[in-house]
Amino acid sequence: MLTLEVKIYQLLRSYVFNILLLKFPKWTIIIISKKAMKFEPEKLSNVIEQNYSHLMPDFFEMQTEYLASLNIIYHDLDASLVAMVLTSKLYKHLVNESAEKEKFSLKHFYQKTNYKLPINSCRINDISTILNLPRETVRRKKEKIIKDKLIVLDKKKKNYDFNVDMVDKKIIDAQIDNLSKFLSKFSIFFSKNKLFVREISKERIKQDVEKKFLLYLIKFLDFQIAYFSKMKTIADIESVFIILLCALNSTSQLRKKENPMPIKDLFERLHSYNDTFGLNATSISEITKVPRTTVLRKISILEKKGMLRKDKHKRYYADNLMVSLDTEKFTSIVKHNINLLGLFFSECLETYQT
């Protein structure tokens, strides 16, 4: 049985906590009680899955914009995947070796002496396994990256160096803006559903990303590596780009007309909404920077698999994915990637509150 003193203490603590919730500014609760803001990835993933139709357009937008930026930098999406693994290892090496948090900021990102990685830490076999790419493809793409001087091989010191001069600052700024917008939109949705005390504004996230740039970038790259390596089990990276673009187009239109729906309902019904949502091959080519002839070849394969359908105006949209040739496999991959997304979002929140 509780003593009078204990009861009074509990009442006072509850009263003070409620006052803090009401009066403190956005996300101060993170600082007050990190435990209160520590969301389990599984719970986040469940919310994403149950509200798939409304949350995923923001995700698809982030992914398509990211792939478009990679095409500008590398002119080769498979090469960009290999570069993701190499640069992620470079950044992790710097973070592990440095106790100076200032070096993790965007301001210090462009300093040339920052990034060095021992050659023996980037074996072709390991990269091949991580990315679901043939070993020979990894070897060729790695050579291309070095030839293009995006990664510099120092044979004498047996190091890889990251050539920051080859990265356009405007692209990095656009990627930061893209990530900040995505995280903010997700926080707004969760806030409206009373899962967060306050939403995070895009501006505040952007400031934090710039301050802790490498910490966010490592989490972002690791997520992208895991996401695209899983997607590549059903299609090549250019086809994945086309799938994401068509999914973005369809779900963005659907979100304006329907209430949130879970994955299964969306997959069963999406094609019935698509009479005006499709994209033609020229539009897909212009957005993805993939040659139109290649786009048509990739689309033909996706049509045969039952993942895309063509309307009478030769516009392409998502088919009924619950009856496609790879339904079970595709559904499994989507659920796996939702779990990855829940984990990534929770890690970003933890980075924000530290």
C-alpha cells in the first residue's frame, strides 16, 4: 500500500509533466524525456503498413529524387550502388576514428583530408553479396568509379580517398532538403495520429542534418543499400526506378481521393483507379534520364510480370499486384522494406534527439 508521501510525489510528478507537455516548444519533450520519445521500429512499421497509401507517396518521392540525383553524379545506377557501399564505409571509418563531432557537419564534409579507407576493407566479394550484384559487375563498376575519379585509389598508401571535388554542392543540398522534407512529412502524419507530442518542421530537421551530416548520411546510405539490394531480387535498378516513379504517380493521385488504406487493399484496388494516373514512356525517360528505348524494354518485362499495365493512351501504371507473377515475393519484399523504413525513421529520430 502506498504511503501518503509517495502518492503526493506521484501526483506532483504527473502535474509537472503535463505542464511541460502543454507549455514547452516543439519537441522539447525529446530533451525532457528521451525514453518517452524512443519509438520501437516495429510499431512505426505497423503504422506505415496500415496507412500505406497515404504515407508512401512521400517515400516514393524521396526515392525517385534520390535516384535522379545519383544518375546525375554517376551516370550509371549500378555504379551508384557500388559507390554507396564504398562511401558508407569511408564515412563510418571517419566517424569511428574521430572524436571531434565538428567533423561530422556539412561544413567539414568538403574537406579533402577527411576520407581515407584501407583497400582491404572493400573486397569485391563482400560488395557483391551486399548488393545482390554479380562479382564481375561490381568489379567493372568499381573500376568505373575510380576511372571517373569519384573514388581515388592510392596504391602506395593502400587507401581509397573520396574525391569531394566531384560532388556538386547543389546536389548535396537538394538531397538534404529531400530527406528533411520526407522526415518532416512523416512526423506530421504521426503527430496528427497522436503518436508524437509535436511535429518536427522541415527547417529544424534540416538544421540538425547539416550539423550532424555524416551521422544522418551513414544511416541514410545503409538504408538505401538494404532497400535497393532487396528490390533488386525482383528487378534491375533501372526497372526499380520505373516502378517507384509509377507508384509515386498513382499513390499521389489516390491520396487526394481516398482514406488511408493498408498494403493489401491498395495493391488489390490501385489498378482500378489508374484510368487517368498513368505515365507515358517519354515522361518516364525524361524523369529517370534512362533512354526511351531502354525504358520501353524494361516496361515490357514489367508488364509480363504483371507489375505494370498499359492503358489505351499508352500510359503505364501499377497493375493489380496481388495477382502478378511474383505476388508472394513482391509482397514479402514490400513488407521487408517497410520494416527497414520503420527502423530508419526511428534511427533518424534518435539522431535528432541526441
